[in-house]
Amino acid sequence: MRLALELHPGTRQVILVAGAGPQDLAMARSAQDQLVRAPVPDLGVESLAGQPLEAQLDRLSRLPPHTVVLFVDYAVDSRGRTVVARDILRRVTAVSSAPVYGASETYLGYGIVGGDLIRFGRLAEEAASLAARVLKGEAADAIPTVRTSSSEIMFDWRELRRWGIPESRLPKRSVVLFREPDLWSEHGGRSSRRPA
């Protein structure tokens, strides 16, 4: 959320979107607690966690200026049904009148602007590599602790454009995905001449 607040100076309100399952609610409470302690004066935090999806979508479609949305987690809806978070996220970002951020790489490409995203794939690869070493006979207690960064600052180029966020404002180590090629990059390699 720190990145979102830096990219949207003057933010006065953060809306949290989450499902109604125990994990959804716990993560929303944790996010709300952290945001309440954020060093941003008069930052309002509103949680939509646990509300029916239609009520959440209605609220998201009517957000005032200077608002950002954090998609926290969504595993269970208010009726107790298991849902696919990315399917809910698509609906959230389609109606939201404010930019939506998230914390998981799995949400990138489904409408979030980006953030410091947890890379579950990277963590799984590292765990598999360690397991393979043990299976090959290496003693587990002889393997030194691996310090792998579990997150990376990543953004969706399409969402940066949608919300008018220039890449020059992103942190230097940011990864920008889903960049659409322009005419020059698509056809520039066919001729040695550059446009004047």
C-alpha cells in the first residue's frame, strides 16, 4: 500500500476488498490495522470485507476522487461459497472508479495496477530445489538457510496508462509487464532508417 500512496499523493481514503471467509476477514483486519497506523494524516480506511459482492461492486463504482482500492483476498463469498479470487478481481476492476492494487503476483494482469507483489511461483521453485537436494541425499540440516526475496515490485503497463501514472514515477527496480508494442517497436526493425 505504501507504493500506492506514493503514486497517488493526496490519497484520502483506502477501500479494502475481501471475501467473507475466515482467512479473507483476518487478512482484511490485518491490512486495516496496518493502514490505520500508516504515516498519512487523516487517511480514511473502509473495509468491504464480508459484504455481498453486489454491495461491494456498487460501492466501488461510486468512489470519490483521491481514493485507492486494495484487493486483499477473496476465497469465500458472503453466502459461504468458494470463489476464484481472480474472477472476483476482474469484476472489481471493471467497475472501480479508483485504481486497484494487490499483494500477489497472481493478480497482475487481472486489473490491478501492481505493487510489491508476492511471487508464489518463485517461492515454490526454491522449495522444490531444496527438496530435490534432500531427495538426492544431501542432509537437510547441512543446507544453509536460503534468503530469497519473496516479492518484487511489478506493474501492469495497461493499468498505468489507464490511471495516468507515468513510468518515471515508479521505483527504479520496478518490472513493468503487458507493455503493448508501438509502431516503431513493431516495425522499426524492418528498416535501418529511423524516423526523423
